[in-house]
Amino acid sequence: MKLAYLDCFSGISGDMALGALVDLGVPVDWLADQIRRIPLDGFSLRAERVFRQHIAATKVHVDVEGAGGSRTWGDIRRLLEAADLSEAVRTRALAVFGRLAEVEARIHGEPVEAVHFHELGGTDAIVDIVGTAAGLERLAVDRVVCAPLPLGRGIVSCRHGRIPVPAPATVGLLEGVPVYGVGVDAETVTPTGAALAVVLADAFGPLPAMRISRTGCGAGSAEITDRPNLLRVLLGRADVDAGGADVDSVTVLEAAVDDMNPEMFGFLMDRLFDEGALDVCWMPAQMKKNRPGTRLEVICRPEAAESMLDVLLAESTSTGVRYQTLARRILPRSTVTVETEFGPVRAKQVRMADGTCRLAPEYEDCRAIAVSKGVPIWRVYQSAVCSRRRTSGEPGRGRDPESV
């Protein structure tokens, strides 16, 4: 799997994202040809080699003939739908502008269709967003992971007047995304950069296990004194062990309680799964003063750790939670439907290192058949395991104990 990691140590903007992809090898002329498929006013695209605190990077300039104009969400959607772009590029670009429109509509209290983008609807913003989507396709990136985003502070001027940093649109876009404040009087994350990160990233968190093949740096316009104003993109392959298992990262959270009403554990488990937990375990523990207690363990994706912490501290009697991010190996798996003597049953098909497959029937399917047919559940389970007829297959989804 080809992976791109957005290392946002100084933030992210549209021109920084585009510059990093050009630095990774996406030809500027090819990008310009792609973007000219959109019926836009005249523009030209050029790349410049620059340095930010002695680190070489690519700065992409979008030179627009005339004012460049500003557009509504409807205007931009019609432009993209009429353009001769690949379906993947069009879908990604529409999704980015769609998220921007939703947030702007909420901020200004107007219908989404009536949202006027001002700066965000200008030709340079369209070039940044469509160019970034096209660049990822050109590099054949399968998965994007983004680092937590650093937010600056201060006041900036725009068509709406003087607004705080981070801009209201940026804050709205980053709801639920890991961020942290930095003591920089600058707009480190722009609305365009936030929208690109939120829509294009499959996950937020630390650098996952990967084999880096290339690194690209895209330069921002401003000079920041305490750090190089760059977006660094690491391109490579998600690490795979010798047995064919994918390697990624999960966060493990732990706490121990000895004063919690047992009736509340079921509700806590449901809440954790609703927030995206991959697995939840309760284990008996012998605690201080010889008290019997329970150790709580939750496994989740790194970007969901904050939500898990909030739930554990709110719904349990624990006053502190330990957590760490660990590497894990995952065997390739898919969801299939097998035909049994009792009817179809969904199952997880896991591919082992030696190429053989292991089948794990879904408990809920087996239980439903056992109840409706009046047969022991083990017979349904055995019939599914022994079946060799697969009627369909799709990637596994939802709560999956075997995924951890």
C-alpha cells in the first residue's frame, strides 16, 4: 500500500500541499494541463526552488490574469462537474469544497447553496485543491495520514474584515481533529489547508510504520522565525512483515477501578464502541488494600484516543488513564458470505502467512439462524466453517474483534 504522511510541523495550506507534491516529482506542466480542463479564467502555474531556514523546498505560484474572481459553492460545483477530470480527482475536489461550504454556511447562518467563498473561491484556491487531488492520483497514493495540526494565533485581514487566528472556518473544519497550539503569531493552518487535511487524510496521528521512498517539502509564503514554514510529505509504502501482514499503529488505554457499580460496565463498553473503539476488555485485578478490582483496556486508532479518554474519565470511576501508541501486525482479511445447509452466513476470511485462509463465522448471523431454525448454534457455526462456497466478498467493516 502506497502511503503519504503529511508532516505538518509548521501547519498546512493549499500552496504548501501543492508544493510538496511537486517536490515529490509531480510535473508542474502536467498539473497545469490537468487544471486547464476546468473552464477557468486565464492562469499560469510555476514552481520556484526556495529555502526556509536552510531547508530546500518547492514554492508553487499561481499567477492569475485579472482579478481571478470569487465564486459561490454552486459556481464551483458546476465548474468541477463540467471539467474533464478523472472521477477520483473530481470527487476529492468536490468533497473539499463541500466541507468548506458546510462550515461557511454554519458560520454565516445561510443556506449551503448560497455560500459565497470570496478568497476560497478564487482561481488560486481552485488550483490548489484540484492540483493537490490530481497530484495524489499521479503519485498513486492509496492512503494519506496526517500529523496533528499546530495552530497559530493573532489577527488577519480578509474580505470579511479582521478575524482571529485560527480563522473561524479553520476551527469549524478541525472539529474532532487532533490539534495543538504553538506560540506563533501567524496563520499556520489556513481554511484551504484544513479542508484538504480533513477530507484527504484517512487518519490523523503519529508517523505510521512505513518504508520511506521519497520526501517532498512545500513552502508557505510567510517567514516564521522559530521554525521552517514548510509542509513535509513522506512518501513510501506501509510497512509489511515477511509473512504478508500489514503493520500499523494503535493506541492502548488502560485504567483500573475497584469502586465501580458492575451494572455500569456494559454501558461503558457500548459508549466506547460507539466512539470508535476497536476492542474493549475487562479483566479481574487484585488492587491495593487487597481489594478485588477490574482493569479496563481499550484499543483504538491513534486519532480516536482523545474520544476514548473522555469516555473513560466520564463514564467510569477512574481518575486517571494510561495510554501508549504501539505497532501491530494485521493479517489480510475480508468479509465473505458462505452458503450453509441453514442459509447464508457472513464470515471473516483471514489469509495466513502461508497463503491458506481461516474462516470465522459472524456470531450474530449464527445466533439468528440457531434461534429461527431451532438448532444448536455450534451446528450452524460448523456448517459455515466447512463451507467452501463464497457468494460475495467485501472489505471488513464495523466492530471487528479480530482486527486488533
